[in-house]
Amino acid sequence: MKSYRFGNPFSTGAVIEKPVKFLQIDELPGFKLTKSSASVILRYRMQKDDIVIGLGEQLGGINKRGRKYITYNTDIPEHTPDKLSLYGSHPFIIIQGRYNEGLFIDYPGEISFDVGFSDKDILEITVGSADFDLYHWQDNRWQDIVTSYLELTGGVYVPPKWAFGYQQCRWSYPEAKSVEEVANKFRQLGIPCDAIYLDIDYMQDYKVFTVNEERFPDFGRFVKELRDKGFHLIPIIDPGVKIESDYPVYEEGKKHKYFCTDEQGEDFQAAVWPGLTHLPDFSNAATRNWWGNLYKKFIELGIEGFWNDMNEPAIFYTNYQQQGVYDKLQAAADNKALDKVDLIGLQWQIRNFHNSREDYQSIYQHPERDKTVCHDQIHNLYGAQMAQSFSESVQQSYPDKRFLIFSRSSYSGSQRFGGIWYGDNKSWWEHLELNIKMLINCNLVGYFYSGADIGGFGDNCQAELLIRWLQLGVFSPLFRNHSAIHTRRQELWEFDKATMNQARKIIRLRYALLPWLYSQFLEFASMNIPLIQSLSWSFSEPRCREIEDQLIYGGSLMIAPVYKPNVSGRMVYLPQDKWLLWWAGSWEDRKMKVLAAGDHFIECPLDRQLIFIKENTLITMQEPEDYVDQRKPDTLFIIGLVSSTAQVKVLVDQGKYPAFAGMAVLDITMVKQEKNYEIEIKTVNRELLQWQQLVFELYNDQGNLTILHRKLI
């Protein structure tokens, strides 16, 4: 890797340790540079078979060719193919070809990536500034570039284990009674669940870090009662601070100048859910410390997870924008010329109030007392620095404890502070397919703990779509069902009985697999290797570079989700090895078949999902619980197709920080002999392992099953 500096860049914090020396350059090998005082353009001629991957949270496929992308974080509820930006900006790309090239452009403002859109053979990157850092890789293995990027930007956030449980959210459960009803329903119906969310209606008049005491009396007791039932309560946290006298958060922020300002130095006003608000200036360390400490009020009441939202930052409108409309109407009225008002133009002006670029260009931030920067130039950092506020403050105050924290807005490097979810998707089959690609793309830039709203946030979810989305969700680290106000309710019991029963089986399958799913997360995070991968990560066959609707989880499983309606199966490509197909209908149902490499049309009715276990790898399962670590089952099942040698490690952490300290390890190696299996079992910190008995379900390459039992001594 080589590091280049253009001009005098803003320090984003994305890179944990700056290189000792940056190169000042007029040329970048392989790229043509065009520089001006306001921008830099990098042009690269792509070969016919080159593939471009990366950019994290963006629409489109895994291969980025043929589209244009812009990194400028945007609150955008319509995720349609014409959109060029979403909520996160991750300006890291890899060009796979004769030479594997990697680029990370550390600039927190707008960057345009034209990947063969204007000219099918040209990659053109336009950086909206002459001040930025650039990191360039050339490597024989493109996978090593990904790992190097993750190391450069600080590694990967690891959530507590319970955050891998099923999670239920809706806009909104507005009072304690509705939350209790949802919690009780999960337990009555035997549907596992670990978390229930509070959307904006739990607050007093939408004021952040408040609780409506009429709707949630004795909030601390309520949190404890839910926790006793195995539920974590997770409140939403928005950055906008309501402008209201005697509201402590507002008064304190005002007193200490913690808010962003306008050009005149007055606190900037922007309307979101509470009405007019001020926006905390997260670029300033004192503001971050203040904001991070505000979470402690909830932590002391037993809250262990938080959901940062609206932090692009989202702006509904500003008085600055409204005044322009009022002035035009007043001028027309004064001149008695209302019939000459450009109503269509005004309509478009009002429509563009939402997240107006003009507003962002009118906000100023103050990272230091004597330093001012226009927000537009560092816009993409806002949500990342909000997550940083939590991470820095909470780690200092609770050094041994891990919390769930995830965000809507993000920037490169913030994957070490928390996870993300993919925002306001819809109950569309197209968004189910997009979810597959988004999991792969976001893992490439380090957001291992991520996921989409199961069933879709907006629109009305149908039963078949919910089931297929849950099946994919089994392998999404963030496994949250979320839906919007005025849409069909998506709690599982709101559908017909058959749908609910099948949904319960899918969620129980997730909980059965959880020891292995979480262990793989820990292992791959420790190595800075993406947990969820495209087929091309592990398989060099040219065909694998084109497959974007199958994914690899960890080192053993390939998942081929059904993402189209009214179908009874799908085509699947199996690379290289033999695979053990598990037609999974429930965790107990072992309907297995050995398949050779190649193309297969595989039947997959709605009550089944397709899970493929790679030859000579092993997965583990246990009896599912109603919530994580409820009973701690004492039997671990080890399953795989073993034709020679296979190994699996099960990692068990203590739920503390740092994540990898004091872990327990169960290390199993299998060797296939002519008629039997040789099993070697090793442990580290055995006292932390709950299992007493191991049950091996081993298939040979003809599909014959052998069951073996071992005591874990």
C-alpha cells in the first residue's frame, strides 16, 4: 500500500494510524489525474473483463460496472434504481483484473464514481475537493487488499451475543402496554426473540434522551421486567435537539456551544420530528464527550442497546428555505399578481426542502475552538462521529461491557464503532434481492454486523415475502423485523396460522445455528476477513464472478435464497467441491443430499430453504432457546460432509470488552478413515464451555450418515 496526500485534508479519523510519510504526487500509476483548485479527477481505463467491487452501502450489484455512484449520505426513503446515494459513504473500491488495484479515498464530502456509465471502458472518479488522502494498493490477491483496508481503518465492531437473536421493531409501540403485549405474545407462542425496539413515540414530544412518563411510567422498572423475560429494550436516538427552554439537553448544549452554527455564528435551526432543532457538532471532541455521556442515563436504567437514526443528518425543512417561499408569495400578493406565481416551481422548491444541499452548505462545524469548516465538506462524517460519541464515552465508563449500537448513517472507519442497518427499504421482492447483495457489499467494507429490515419497512408485506425474507435473515447478523406506521403489521402472528408456524420454525433454526453463526463472526472479525462473501472470494472460477444471488457465510456455508414470488425452486451453481444440501424446514429436520459441482435446479417450496455445507467443513447446532443463553443446552451437534479431513472451531466469548479477550475455544478435527472417523477434540478455557455432550452427524460422499457420540471432558 502507498499513501498519497492532496493539499491539506480534514482529519476524518477513518484511519487509526496515519502513515509516517505521505507522498505528494502529480501522477498515480495506472490513473490519469486532472487537478484543479476545487477538485481532482482520476481516470482509469478498464479492460473488458475487469470487475469493480466495493463502495459498501450502495444500490446496484456487487460488480459496480455500468452505473454511477455518489458518496453523499442522504436520508432517502425511496430505494429505486435511479438513486445514486444512500445513507452511508464508503469510498473504497477494488478493480479486479490483470492487476488488482485498490483505492480508498479518505474524503468526507461528495465523491462521484462513474464506473463505465459515461464511457463503458472508463472508471472516472471525481473528488469534490483538492484536499484528501488516498491509499493505493496493488496485490496479486484482491482479498488481501480488503483485509489491509480493514486493518487500516481499525477493524470490525463485535456486538454482544444476544444481538444475534431475533429482534422486533415497529414504528411504533407507543406505550408500555403495547410493548408488553408484543413481548408476552412471543413467549406464549414459543417464538424466540431477544429484543424489542422503541421508535420515536417513546419520547416526550420527540425530545431526545427523554421518556414520556405517562406512556412509560417507572421506566427503569419496565426495562427490568422485560429483561427478566429475556428481552432487551432498544430505544431510538436521533441527533436533533428540540429548541425548548427548560429542556436540559437543549439548555446544556446551548450554554456550552455544542451545536452546529450558521454562517453568522448562530446555532443552526433544522426541523425534524420535534419541530425546530439544533444539531450537535460531533466534529468537536467536547461535544462528542457530552453526547456520549447522555446515553448513560438509559444505561443506568438497564438499557444495553441503542439505535442511532436520522443522522445523515436528516432535515425536513429549515426556516431559511421556507422564507424564500414566503417572500415570493408576499411579493406576488403585494403586487396583486398571484395569478403569475410559478406554482409548479414553488411546488418543486417545497418538495426539495427535505435534505436540501443548500441547507447543508449553510451549516458550519467547529472541530476546534479556532477552526471552522463548512458542514458540506465533511457531511459524510456526521453519523460516524455520532457513533464515535457513544463508543468513546461508554467504553471509558463501562470498560468491560459490550453494548449493541448501530446506525443509519456511516463513513469508512465507523465500522469499528458499531453496525448499520440499510434504512427505509420496502416490502418489495426487488429489495429482498438487494438485501443479498447489500450483505456482501457491506461486509467488504467492514460492516459485518448489518442487515436490512426483515419484511421491508415501507409498503405492505405479503406472507410469502415475509417467509422468504426470514429465510435469508437466518444468515444476516442483524436479524430485525421492522415496519412503518400505516403499513400492515409484520409481527408474525398478524399473518395466517400456517405462515406464523413456518416463521417460528425459521427463527428456531436461527437460534439452533447461533453458536456457529456467532463463532464464525468472532473468528472472521479477528482476522479482518469478510464474514459474508461473494462466491468469488473463495472460488476462482470465472463463473463465480458473475453470481450475485448466492452468498458464503463464514468458511462453510453457501446460501441460495429464493427471492422471487410464486416459484417452487431456483437454479444454483455449486463450484469445485461436493456439497451437502440441507433442505431445511426446521432445525430438527435433516433432509440431506450430496450434490456434485455444477448447475442444478433445486426444488424449494415455501416451507424449505437451501443451505449448502461445503465438503470437508463442519457446522454446529444446539437445541434452540426462547432467548440467548436462556437455558444453555448441554448437547452440541456437529454436522458435515467429511471425505478426508475437516475442522471446526467454536469460539465462546464472555460478552465483555475487548471482544477477543479470554475466549473459550472448542477445536474439533475429523479425519475420515476407511470405515470410521478419527476425532480430535481440544479446548481452551473449558470451564466457559456449556456443552457436556457432542453428537456428530457425519455424511460421506455417497450421502450415508454416521452418528457418533462423545463426552466433552
